[in-house]
Amino acid sequence: MLFEYGLTFAIVGLGFNLLLGYTGLLSFGHGAYFAAGAYTVAMVGKYLPKAYSLEILIPAALLFSLVLSIIFGFVCVRHTRIFFSILALSLSMLLFALLFKLYHITGGSDGLRVPLPTMFGFSFKGVRRPEFLSGTYYYFLLVMFAVSFLIMKGIVSSPFGKALQAIRDNEVRAELIGIRVRRYRLYAFIISGMFVGLGGALWTFVNGHVTADLSHWVFSGEIVYMTLLGGFGIFEGPIIGAMIFTYLKLYAMGNTQYWMFVIGATLIILVLLLPNGVAGAVSGLWGKIKRKSH
Amino acid sequence: MLTIDNLRKHFGFVKAVDNINLDIKEGEIVSIIGTNGAGKTTLVNLISGYIRPDSGRILFLDKDITYASPYVRIKLGVGRSFQLIQLFGGISVLDNVRTALFSKYGMIRRGLLSADRYSSVTDEAIKILDNFNMSDKKNLTPKGLSEGDLKILDVAIAFALKSKLLLLDEPTSGVATSDKFKVMDSIVSAIRKEGISTLIIEHDMDIVSGYSDRVIVMHEGRIMAQGKPDEIMENKDVKATVFGIVN
């Protein structure tokens, strides 16, 4: 089950890094779009059980995270650096407050249960969650991850991706070669939000339960953490970071009540010793070996 | 091509640009020289739209662009390079030029196919780099380039936008003296090949004399003299004021 968690976070990492690694914007509020995807699934399950089918839930989650990231993104991309980060955080906390306080609709701090969905007319009634996760859903997740990977790879290497990198490197010059900087930042924000929303939707079936904490800044911090852990300078970095983080967190939680200390200490070591993340360090080492062998 | 009519920009008591009149013809390379504070960069900033004049007019291809935004001017064909280099440091030299081309051709929204799949744009970017003698460095990032190459790349990006008028603000500042002429050779030969009208800002007459059709000397916001490079070199007032030679 850990691998399935890791795969959903890997999709989240791919989306988050379009904004951080390729556009140069650090969001401390991406939990909001994760929650948007996750709550879309949970709310449809509660209020529209007839539509509770994977082929409806995924597009619905994408649509809702699209709408939310357009609204929040429109506000956020008017600023950069710390102002952008704090604004993104504040907006995600607004959503957190709504999810937390509207108890009768969202389940408040108790959250909502997420039953197993139907899939192209096929019902999983009577199937236990671990069996569902290691069977059909496992392959579905793999396909979703592969599709997300290929789409994001295409985006970052496309002319659009190059424009985002140009904005990241020098927004003044980017404007002067005819790129509408604010508009392209918004596009990146929306795509990023949709990937994170997709990850959130896929994650709910693995977790079986959603709570308002998904939109809390602490959860957004975990998204930042896993991206830094893998390395945001390399395309595959956030995927590796998501996998390591999933296993590290569970290992720490299973062995000590001070698991947050372990996570914090790892972050300090990471920043001091591996500023380019695990993938960055491996890639650097590989480069050195290759140069020596020549 | 470019007509400047009684252009004026004062900063408080400082007359940075004071009733300047200027014409640049198609394909002409004009250099503006002058001491620090003469108003050269202010003039370039006014033409490229960074700052707005107090009065006067700027006509480009018979269109009044006096108060047009920098973005509109770029789209009309006014490109510029910078005294302080402005590049995209995290992407390759090729991508620096290619991104400008994608933008110029309105292809920047294409978001699914790799940039490499647009081979005609890639070929054009390599040709531009070739014109500037930089195609062998296309896979490096700007961090791996010398100061001179950074300056050339800065101009190559403006060049890629198919500018009809190029404004080059001190294209050799910060470059080692031994490399200054090499940099100018690369830049000017590429510009001459395409017949682009160019305004070069420099404070060193030696650098521009061999490359300019006309030299304009600015002093305290006004045009002090203009003419062919050798005429300017012999002008007594220019010698005294700009070069500090009194005889």
C-alpha cells in the first residue's frame, strides 16, 4: 500500500515542481488543490452516490481543482517570492477553515469516509480495500502515473515549458522577448493545481478517508518537503522525493513518537549536505564518474 | 526608419535628454558616444519605452510610439540589448535564442511537443548562433560562457526577435579589452548581413569608429556633434570635451 501512496504523491510532485522548479514560484498552499481533488471524490460519494464511478470522479476532480486554481492563481501570480508563498498559504488556510467549520457538509474535523468506487460499470462491493489497491486499482494508478509523467515531460520540454523557464530565470527579459509573464505564471499555476488535484483524488481511494487537514499549511509543507528531498532541479527529483518521503514518514511514525523530529532533522541534513536533493546528488555523482572514465 | 523630434527628459534639475532631434535610416549603424551622464542610456530607455519623455515625439516606421509600452515596441520591431546582461541563466544557449524565436512566431503556447520537434525553429536558432560565431557553445548554459560571449548572446536574443531597429547599450562593457573588438566583429557582421538599423551606445570612440556609419556625440543631454567617425575624431570640441585632448 505504501507504493500506491508514493505513486499518488509522485503525481503531486510532478505538478508542484512545474511551479517551483520550472517557473520559480514556491507555493506553501498546494494542499488546497490536493484537498480540492480529494473532497470532490468524497463529496460525490456522499451526495451523488449514483455518480460515484472512477471515470466520472477523476474528470470531476480535475474540473474542480481547475476552477479553484484559476481563482486562487489569479490572486497569487500578481506577486512573486515570499509574497506569492504567503498568499498561496493564506488562500489554502481559507479553504481549510471552510472545510473545518462547515461540519454538516464536509464532516469538519472528522472528515468524510471514501468508499470504493465503481469502475467502468464494475462494482467492488464485498472487496476489501487492500485487495482493491493491490489489484485493479494498482494498475489504474500505474497508468495514471505514466500518463501524468509523459504529459508533464512534454510540457516542460515544449516551447511553453521553455517560456516558463525563461520567466523563472529572468522575468524582465522574458517580458522583453514578448512573453506575457503574469499570464504564463497563471497557466503554470493552473496546470500545477490540476496535477496536484489529480494526485489528491487518486490518493483518497488509497487512504479511504479525507479530512480538512489536507488543506492545512502543514500538509502543503509536506509537498514542498518531498520535492526538496528529491530535488527540484531535476525532472524525476520530485518522484523520487515522493517515494522516499512516503517510506521515511511511515518508518519514522512506526518507530518513534518523535517522527516529526526525524523529518525535521532529515530536512536540515538535506539542506546542508544535499541542496540539490537526492536526485541532484546522484546525478552530480554520475556526472563525475562519467567525466573520470573519459 | 526612426525619427526623434525635440525629445526632452529632465530628472529634477538634471537635463538628461534636452531637445534631441535624430534620424536613423534603414540599414544604418549609428553610434552615440559621450561621457558618463551625457544622457546616452536615458535616450535608449526613451526609445525602447522604459521611461516616458517630458515632451517631444518618437516616430518608428512613421508610427508615433512616444507613449507606447515596451511590449508594443518589441512587436513593432524595436529590440534592445542591455548594459547589464539580461539572459536566461538556467537554460542552454540554444534555448535562450530558441525561446525568443518561439515567442516571435507566436508558438510559445504550444505545450505538449518537445521544442526539439520544431526543427525549423531549432535550425534558425543555430543559424543565428552561427552568425554570431557561437553555434559551438549552443549546449552550454550561460554560466559556462565568458563575459564577451554573454554580451554576444544578449544581442543574439534581440536579433532573434527579427528587430528592425536594434538598440545596443554598451555591448562591450565588462568585456576584457583584448576581446572587445572580437565581440564587436561578431555582433556587427551579423547585423550588417541582415541590414538591421542599429543604434550603439558606447563611451569609447575607438570601439565604435570602425563599425559605425555615423557617430553622434552627446554632452549634457544635447547632441554636440555628429558625422562620419573620422570627422568626429578630428572635431576640436569633441576632442576637448569627450576625449580630454586640448591642443
